[in-house]
Amino acid sequence: MKIKDHFLTQEEFEVKEITPGVLQTSPIPQDLGKYYESKNYISHHQEDRSLKTKIYKFFQKHNLKYKKSIIDTLPKTGKTLLDYGCGAGEFLNYIKSDYHVLGYEPNSAARAVVAQKIGKEYIKNNLDEIGENTLDIVTLWHVLEHIPNQEEFLTKLSSKIKKGGKLIIAVPNHKSYDAQYYKSYWAAYDVPRHVYHFSPEGIKNIFTTPIWKLMDIKPLLLDAYYISIISEKYKKNPVFWLKGGIIGAISNFNGSKTGDYSSLIYIIEKL
């Protein structure tokens, strides 16, 4: 399927299946960094007091509470948590009173913001700064799809997690109703920033190994609305918020029957 970079450059890329349930963007640009160079890509909302931002913050707090509730129920031996690709640090800031938090964020502007929120001493420049078998929990909230060297990354990450530790991954699901409805306009393809695109089958295949075991799958319900609204904007629908809301609701209803929600959270144990 041919898909445009609707967000930034309007360049066209191809998305094709490379293994069952896993799609890859092609070609993968050598200078991927330039496709993130937009003030709209990572929104920190530090001074913005608009109604739009207030609404965003309201739903963001709901999402943060939901994510923390998942982590709080995990059986674990400790509370050292790394949020890899932590953005502006909203999640780390939300949970820092209950967990020993660490963050990694490649974007320099976002890294400066998160350092102000939780302290720069808790920000890591790379995985090499983290000891072997020291992490109880690692979260990747919409991060895995951005990483080109996936196999190498997961191998290194596994060495940092304790036996019995948990890896929590949230990624879009290209088998969801909204993905099938919007096709090349589906905002969660987000080429070329999203290098890989996963279905539950794809994630199960990746994490059914001697190292990893997939324990549970949970939905991210708000993503269906957000992604559908953005997809309608890409289609230049003047009432994008209304149509996107309707499609998001239909997608969640469909997901309640099939399990194919717009985005899914996978809880994985290191063996």
C-alpha cells in the first residue's frame, strides 16, 4: 500500500508485510531525524492555555491514570521503571512518587522539559548507562514502531531487565476497524516516522521466544478517537472532530467483539 507522509513532507512511502502481522515502511530514510523536525510533532504544552490544550490535558490525565493502574497491578520484585522514549515526561512525572523512575528521550527539546519535571539525574543518554539486570519494568508508550533496528534493540533491552521483569509496549494495531476504514489516510501509519506496524499476531510472533513471554493484552480506548480525528483532518473533512468521533466509537465497539482495538498495550515478561 502506498501512503503519504500526511503530517509533514507529503512524500510517498510503501508499507508492506515482512513477517506475519508485521508491516514495514519502505524505503526507510537514512536521515529519519528530519521527519521529526516540526514544532507540532512533540507538543509540551508548557504555556499554552487554549481550550484545545485543556481538553487534551483532561484526556491525557485519564490515560496516565489508566496506564499507572496497569503497572500497579503487576506482580514485581521491585519498583525501578524505565520509560524509554519518555517524551515530555508526563508519565514519569505522574508515577514518580510511587516508583524509582528513569527516562530516555532522544529529542533534545523534550529531554530538557522532562529533566525539569523529574530531575536531569534521572535521564539516561542511552541504554549503556543502565546496569545489567537492574530494571523491574520498562515501558514503551508508542515507541517500538519508531525503532529501525528492532531486533538489536530488544536484545539489548532484555539484558537490562531482571528475570521476571515486565516490558510494557503500546503500539497501533493495523488490523483495527479504523485502520481498515481509513486505509492510506490512517494517521497511525505516520510514515516514515513509524518504521514498523504491528497487529496482535505480529507482536505474539516477536515475543514468543526463550527470552520473552506475552502475558496479557489491554486496549487503549482513547486512541481510536484521536487517530480517527487526525485521519479525518488528513482527508480535509471540515467536521473532522464529529466524523472522527463516530468512527472512533465504532472502532472501539468492534474491538470489544474482536480484540482488534485501534491501539493495544502488550504486557510481556522476561523469562
